[in-house]
Amino acid sequence: MGDRVGKRKAEATPLPGRYPVDSGEVELLRDLDRPNGWLLSMAGVPQSYVDLEDPTYLDFEYVRLMADVIDAIEDGPLDVVHVGAGACTLPRYIAAVRPGSRHIVVEPDAMLVQLVRDQLHLRSVPRLKVRVADGRSAAAGLHDASADLFILDAFSGAIMPLDLATAEYMGDVARVLKDSGTLLVNIADGKGLAFARRVVATVRGTFRHVALMADPGVLRGRRFGNLIVAASPAPLPLQDLIRKAAGGLTQARCVYEDGLVNFVAGAAPIRDGDSVVSPVPPAALFE
């Protein structure tokens, strides 16, 4: 432990500014309220927030909801696949609260990966491997029943890639998960929630047990925001999720079983080749 702390202290302080990446340009901003807090954004859209000295500090509401689900999983280290991890907020969190966990991070932007390594101390996260690849091909190369947790938080700017929201892809994710494994999906949607309903329908078509967590205003389609889907071949810890959603800083609702059937409202699963419009957040959302 002492050697690791010494190594972290010796790492260079990140430099705020704009950096070119394969997908365009990102900006690294210091949090003026937290001396070790850093925000990574692209085209004005916040992508990741990390506190380099306290990986258990989670700034984004939707990330806290994902952490609530992770915390409800049976104690012990996890084998985790992260498709789309930005600055690797959740790998850092899991490494801190579940020592011994192993991480495979999938990110198609090689320059972004290098930036996070150089500026945001990614090398300090133990047992983490990065695969520079797209989410479809990376999942296809993973072993059957090899993951306790599969986190899908992939966005191009503020838009979820459609090829990661299809029934075919969910089938591959189910293959990679253990029988007791958990899938977490971050969806962004707004008025009407048409896209979210179809993604949830897609997940329900693959996994027997599914729950949805979000801010009540987002769930009602009153404002654009994030919705978190938890799914598993095995029963989910619903009582824990309900309690954590209601009692956390986010004050979210947890929808499941008949409530989830009502939420989907007959929406069709998404399949490869379907013409689906990905929701775009309103321009003023991040101002």
C-alpha cells in the first residue's frame, strides 16, 4: 500500500486544456470546488468526472445510480467489462470498494485512452486492461460466462451508438455474463421516452430480470436525462435497489415487473438494421 501511495503522489498534476482525440477534441477542466476533481467534456457535453484522490466520490447523478446497483451485488471482487468508460470513473470506484476486481475497458478512441493514461493517472488503477476497439467486436472476442458485471455506458458525444442497443448485441452480452451476472446500461432520453422504451424492450427480450432507475421527472418524460437499466439472468436485489434509489442523493424511482411492462407500453425491441432515431439533448441542457 505504501509503495502505491508514493507512486500516486509522484504522478504529475493534470494540465487543463483542450486536447485532440481520434473522435475530435476533448476539454479537461479542473473542479474549483475539489482540488483533485477533473471534468472531461466533448463539444460542451460532460463525459466523465473523476476525483484522483477519492475514487469513491461520484459527481454525476446517473453514475451514483449505477454505483447503487454495483453496491447491491454480493460482496467480493468482480470481473467487470466496461464498454465506454471515458475517464474510467466506475473502474476506479470498483477498484476502491471491491479490491481485487479485474477490469476490461473497451474504448475505440486510442488518443482518448492515452490522454486518460497521461493526464488522469489511469495506470494507478489496479488490474485494469484497455482494449482499443468498438463495443461490438470487443464483446465478440470475450469468453463465455466470464463477467460478473457488464457496464454499457457508450456515447458518441451525447448519443448512444445504435449498434450497442440491439437485440443481437444484448444476446452477445448475455453470453459473456455469468449466470449470476449483472448488466448495467446508461440510456439518455427526453420527452416521450420513445428510445428508452425500445432499449428497455430490447433488454427485456434477452434478460429475465430487469429494473429501471431514474429521476422521477426523467421517468415521466418531463426533462431530458439519464435512465439506468439493470438486468440479469438471475433475480435482482430489488428491495436493495428500491431502498437505495429512494434514499440516495439522486432521489430516483425504481421500476420493475408490472411497472416496467407499463413503461415499455408495447414498444418493439431494436434489431440490427432497424431505422431508429437516437435522441439528442436540447442545446441548453449543458449550458
